[in-house]
Amino acid sequence: MKLRIFITCLAAILVTAVRAQDFASRYMTENEGDSTLTCISVSPKMMEEILESNVGRNDTTGVADIIARLKSMQVVFSNEEGDAHFERAESMAVRHSARFREVASYDEDGKDRARIYVREQSGEHIVELVLLRQQEGRFTVIDFTGDMDSGFIDRLTHTMLPVAGGAESASAETPDDALRED
Amino acid sequence: MQEINFRNDILPLKDKLFRLALRITMNRAEAEDVVQDTMLRVWSQRDEWPALDSVEAYCLAVCRNLAIDRSRLQANRNEELDESTAERPDAADPHTLCVRNEQLELLDRLIGTLPEKQRTVLQLRDVEGKTYKEIAAVLQVSEEQVKVNLFRARRKIKEQYTEINDYGL
Amino acid sequence: MDYKYIEQLLERYWACETSLDEEAILRAFFRQKDVPAHLLPYKSLFAYADAARADGLGRDFDERILAQVERPTVKARRIPARRRMMPLFKAAAVVTVIVSLGAVGQHMFDRPRPDYDYDAYRDTYTDPQSAYGSVSEALQIVSESFRKSQTHENDSLSAVPAQKTTCKE
């Protein structure tokens, strides 16, 4: 009796679990066998802990306001086959074009290119922001979920954000390096 | 955002969903119930975007899970949806098979002896014409796994079918 | 007549190497009345898909389900209570089911919010300082990418402006 009910619940969970995944999770699922991909996750709980830590409480740059709007972050990256990974991610975004709207992009002769997508609900409300980036062989997906809007993006674009360690932000050569876990 | 309309987006899937549910439950009445449950469930969650690409893929996934679930709950249903080659009884439903042709009836029964995953993959590929990618999305597995299941399913059916026919000669 | 092409396709079919188009070719071939003797054993296997695809649900199903969907109290009928609501169990699994069903119920009336599966997120960092380092780096990269896209204006489809109005499509 209990086993049957457990199986019923399991089946129900499987159906439930089929529901919302962010872009990064989806990309990892679709590329399950790819061992060159690494995924970093910051859960909503950890986001809150950030805001409650020294960083959040003593912030003067405005980054705390930005982080306050975030629920989660996931970063996917690979050091190999940057263009293949990028193209796969881009085609995934295009496939879901009813869900993800491209809001920005650039392409520097294929050596450095990026696309930024947002997922919106009820018009102005941005619930997910996805950046795809390729620099030579390196590929990165940065995926934020949260409570954002165009004002948030404006602030994000024009705020000089501090780089962890205190160095000047704008000219960081390989910012991706700092994202790596040892 | 995307407005899902029941009549235009969900209802037209009824036949595909029914065929899949039938393949898994092997019972027309059960299959119909599963389709109904699937549609109502998906419709009630229409404000959420499903994690899968399309409404169709999402419906197929929900349908499959509900069909598996229902198969397990049936008291008179065989317990295994796994690697069992037991000859399945025709169940309580003599109208399970829509085709009157004996050969096709045989094939229906043979497919019914396959484990659920293989059956589902075979159904989605050979009957519904889905790509490996789409099938992988519905089953939440890799395309490689889809191919493996399809390979086993096609081979088993071919072997058993030709064996039976040879023997019958 | 040389059936080499078909035989090759068949070999590839068993190896699951065929495309959907090629499978359609095989079905079309076996749909013919006159199939050579050595290929005859496979005729039914391919005819099967055609027959299976003909199955479906009738118009009365449409009527029944539309009656449920277009009713104002569809919420009550959405999920068969007997199978899902089992309040006596302590299994975490059941708690998840009940919570998720409750969430679905609310969504009928609240402003729609996506339910990302945050429980599936396994935190990479164990302390907020390291997490912060990562998050601020990522934000900086995104910020930089927005700026870059603005200076490459001819490449963007639609830059996000300060004003609200142009955000809408």
C-alpha cells in the first residue's frame, strides 16, 4: 500500500519537476554528456546571506540594491569549443523565442560576442536575464532569476560595479577567471 | 506573453496524447481518462511556461507520467513496466486494439511486452514522427538514450515478429 | 528491379541511423501492394505505423472536455483528489506534492509568477563572501556586455532603453 502511494507521489513529482527550469539548467540538461561544462549555482538562500553579510550591509556602490533584486544565479562555462557551445546556446534561445526576448547583442568578428535575453511576465516584469558570451574558445552563460525591470537593467548597465578584490571594474581582462571554483 | 488557447493549442493534441497513453496503459478507457487529466492539468497551469520547448512536448511528458502512474495503480494491471517479457493478457478491454488485422494485432501485443521507455520511444518515433531531440525532451533523457531505447525496441520487435511468422509458416 | 536502396535504408533503420524523411520513404515503399518476397516479412512492421496513426478520440471527447474547461469552477475538477491528496503521509515526497498543488491553486487568482525549481539548485559556495565574489563578477560581465552592445548599436536587435515604452514589442 505504502509503496504504491509513494510511487504515485513520485510520479506526481516527476510531473511537477518537469516545470520551471532556468536557461542554464536547461542548457546543462540538454548537454548532459558534455564533461567540459561546469555549472555554478547561487541559490535564493545564499543570495539572502550575501545581502545580510558585510558586503550587503556596508555597501556604498549600489550593488546591494542590484543583488536585492536577484533570486538566483547560475553560471555555465567551458574553456573548450567556445563557438560550438555558444551556437548551441543561441539556438536554444531561438527555439524558445516566445519565452526569451533578445535585448542586446554584439559581435566583434566572432572573437568576442554576446547575446542578452530576458524572460518577461505580465509585460514589464523581468523574471530571468540570460547572457551568452563567447571569447575565443571560452564560453559563458550567466543566468539570473529575480524581480527585475528595465530600470534595473539601466542601473546595472551604468553602475560601476566593484570587482571582488577591489580592482577597477571596466578593464578587467579575464573576468571569467574569478568565477571559477578551485 | 504567450497566450495559450485551449481549443487551438491543447485540444488538437488529443489524438497524439491518446495514442501515447494507450500505448502505455493498453486500455482505451484508461487512456482516455489520462488524456483528460493531462489536458486539465496543463490547462490549469497555463500561466506557467512549461520547462520544455513546446506545449506539445510538455503535454506529452505529463501524459506519459500520468499514464505510467495509472498503469501502476491498476490492481489488475501487471506490476512490471520494466524488463519483463511476460505475455500480457488482453486485459478487460477487448477493444484495446483498433486494428482488425491479425498481423497488426500481433504487433500491438508484441510492443506491449516492451518496457515502458522503449514503448514510448517507439511510439513517439515511428508513429508520431518526433525527432530524437523532441523525444529526449519528453522523456527528460539524453538523445543517446533515446537512440539506445529505440534500437532495442526495433530490434526486439523485428526478432519476435519474424520469429513468430517463420514459425507460423 | 534493384531494391538495394531500400535494403540499405532498412539496415540503417535497424541501426536507428535513418532520418524521419528516410523512415517516411520506407513506409511509403511498404505501403505498395507489390512488395518483393524477400522484403515481405517487413511489410506489416511499417504498415503498423500508418494504422496506429489513424487512431484517436472522437468528437464526444471534445464536448466533454470543453464542458469542463469552459466552466467557471474548473479549479475544483482539475486534479482528481483521490489520487493526489493523501494527507496522512509523512514522506517528504508527499509534502512536495501537496505544496506544489497548493501553489497551482493560488496561481489561478494571483499574478502569475514562475516557479523556478530552486530546490534543485545545489549551492557551489558555502559562504556568502565567495558567493558574493562570483555574483559581483557576473554582474560586472553583464553590465560590460550591455555597454559593449550599445557601442555596437548596429549589431543589436533592440537595445534596452531607459524609457519604458519601447520595451514592449
